[in-house]
Amino acid sequence: MIRIHQDHPELADCLDQEVLPELIASGYTWTEGPVWWHDALYFNDIPSKRLLRWREGEGVDVVLADTDFANGNTLDAAGRMISCEHGGRRVVVREDPDKPAVTKVLATHVEGKRLNSPNDVIVRSDGTIWFTDPPYGINSDVEGYPAESEIGSADVYCITTDGSVVRVADDFDKPNGLAFSPDESRLYIADSGAIQGASFPGIDLDRPHHIRMFEVHGTTLTGGDVFAEISPGVPDGLRVDRGGRVWTSAGDGIHIYRADGRRLGRIELPDATANCCFGGMDGSTLFVTSSGRIYRIGTRTTGCIS
């Protein structure tokens, strides 16, 4: 079932309820990491370890046949793709969309210990790179390689402009998607602790399934109150639009929240949904990775870069 549900009249400011999501690609296992790069949508199918590209009129082709279980992607100010690899347990840079070999490794360890499995990543306008590090890639062989955590926790990190890896939050169950507010003074971070393994095989709602909001002061975070409890489902990837609204994946699709935490509505999709991003030539199209499918929907807003 594909439907749009309104919780508040302000939903009409950002979404036309008469325009339903369009299925543009299917047949994958667990899609993640959507990012609009140049004139195409790039996304990962994590279990098959592939980076794929969708372009209008051309469909989908395989850009990279072995991503080492890459998950989240984003762009830096130079237009390069920053990616999180579960298998390699690292954050890397890819320079060229047509020749997407890793050109630089940004992070593999913190305080001498190997990262768990970097999951999602964003870039701030000051050049700092922020990423989450839950254990999904080391919990099983579905999205990585089974291993014990060397760190012993699941935290949030910032890579500074000099290359240092700084822990910025250490009180999460499983930190996941993250995004800055339009002025970058706030950082939203999903805690998907309720997800018990790779690709939503089970959910324990006694554990976190919410988004927290932090105030950003350089590489220091303060606050961290719960911005929104996600129900039904669990938050994973999220984006913020230019109006400050938060668009987050959930078990049933995409939920849309006003900057004060009030839910405006939700886009119901048939399958568990992992992530979303804004793209298209004017940044107003929302692309959604939902289990083995990719959807797009035109919106009445545009997304922030992160």
C-alpha cells in the first residue's frame, strides 16, 4: 500500500498529498545510502556489496561491484562522495562517479581501536565530517563480517579538518542516521537500538527508536533531548529540508516532522524503509530506499546539502 497520511495541515506546505511516490527501481536486497551526485541517484545494495546508479531515461547500472558492504553516502563541498564501509570498518572518499575507486581513507580507528562499522555520514560547511558507528556490520555476515567490538560501545564521531577522529557522543544504543539543521546549529541523530540486526529482521520497542537533537558548538555537542519518538517503526536515515523539517525513514515509510518536533504526516510504503535524500536538478525530489526498492516523490521544498 502506498498512501500519504496528514497529521497536520502544514503538510501541504511541503508535500502534495495527491502525488504518490513513483517506483523507479526494484529487485534489490536492502538498499541504502542514497545520494544525488551530478545528474544521477547513487545508492548501495548492502548485502550484494554493490554501488548502483539510477539516471532518468537510462535506468539502473552497476557502478562498483564490490563496495565492501558500503552503507551511508554523502557529498563534501568539492562534490566528492564520502562513504561508510561496514566491511572495511572505515570512512572513505570516492573522487569520480564513473571511476569510483577509493581515493582516500579518512577513518579506521579511534584511540587506537578499530571502528565498529561506520553507518551514516554527513559533512558540515566548515569541512568537518560527522559519522555514526553502530555494530550492525559486525553483528552478522549479512551487512559485513562478524567480529567483536574493539571499542565496546556505539558512538558518534567527527573527523576534524586536520584528520583527527573525535568522539562527540557516547550515550547511544545504536546511533544511525544524522543531519544538520539548515543553519548547522543543530544536529539530529537517530537511535535505532530497537533494530536487533541487519536489515530489520526484528524490532524490540523497549529499546530506543527515536531521534535526538543536539546543539552544535564547534566539535562539541550539548543537549541531546529526544526530538521525536518514531512510531510505527524505527528511524534510520534522515534528511532536513530548507524549511527545517525533518524527513526520516521508519518501518512504514517516511515520517515528516516540523522543527519543533510535531509530526506533519507520513508517506506509507509497502516495505521497511532505510533512508532518503533530496535530489534532482533543483533539489526538490525526495528519493527513498525502501528494502529492495527505490521510490521518488516530488515535494514542495528543497533539501539541505547534508
